[in-house]
Amino acid sequence: MPETAATDFDFESYITDIPDYPEPGVVFKDITPLFADANAMRQAITALADHFRGRGVTKVIGPEARGFMVGVPVALELGAGFIPARKPGKLPRETVSISYELEYGTDTLEIHADALEPGDRVLIIDDLVATGGTVAATGKLVQNMGAELIGYGCILELAFLNPRDALAASGDQELFSLVKVS
């Protein structure tokens, strides 16, 4: 049963279950109806930003690709810059990268080498956190570059996949989610 953040808005009603996608036995949680509704999207962005407001966030990082869709408006709402974390070969200048384990193999994310500096206070925002691997790797990249990781925020957390375990390995930063599926 999903659990929602402390707000009066019903984010859960904008999440559609798609059975047997992308393969039989999987119930895909589709959040695109939330993106398609201007008020729902505004409520989500405001709720995420409000949770981290007042913490001195200077940069927001969004992992490719839907992290861009959520991260950019959160950054604007917080008066912070936005940094895209991309797959290898997508950024035009010198990059720093981090590789991380997936269920079947590895993946890599990159950001520009000059995107962060010591003193930056960084918030990582994604649309969905499942196992936590992508955002944990992004957090490690932030820490490797000498910036301060403030926390993680997402619209949907698949808590039954234990993403907080992956995040605990990179420190005690908070994961804030608008909807948590247990």
C-alpha cells in the first residue's frame, strides 16, 4: 500500500499500475499522468522543494533522463543551479564519472568536471528510486568531488526494493519521497 508524504495532495492517484510491463509478473508504476497534469506536477515540484528549502542547496543533480524533468523545476524553485548526470559520451566537455553495479552488469554516470566545487550543497532529485543504485552512485560522485551532499528526493520510492540500504552505504543523508510503495 503506498504511503504519501505529509501533504494534502493525493499524488498516489496520479500513479497508474501497468501489469506485466516490461515483462510478465512485473507491475510497472507509471508516473507520466502526474507529469501530464499541470497542477499535479506543480504540487510535486513544490512539495519536493519545500522539504529541502532553507538548507542552502546550491546545486541540484538529476540523473538521466527523468531526473532532468523533476530536477530542473526543483532547482528553479530553490534558486539553485542544475547539473545533469548523463550516460557516458553525452556531455561535451571534460567529465568525471562513476560506475556502479546493476542487477545484471554495471552502468556509468558522468557530470562535467567543473560542475561542482567544494562548498556546493547538493540535492539529488529523481522521479523514482527503486534499488537506490543510481542515486547512491550520484551521491558518491558528489562526495568524490568535495561537495556536500544534502539529501535525495523523489516522487516515487519503491520501498520494497530497499533503496535506503544502498543509500545508507554512502552516508546518513535523507531520502524524501512523495509516495512510498511498501
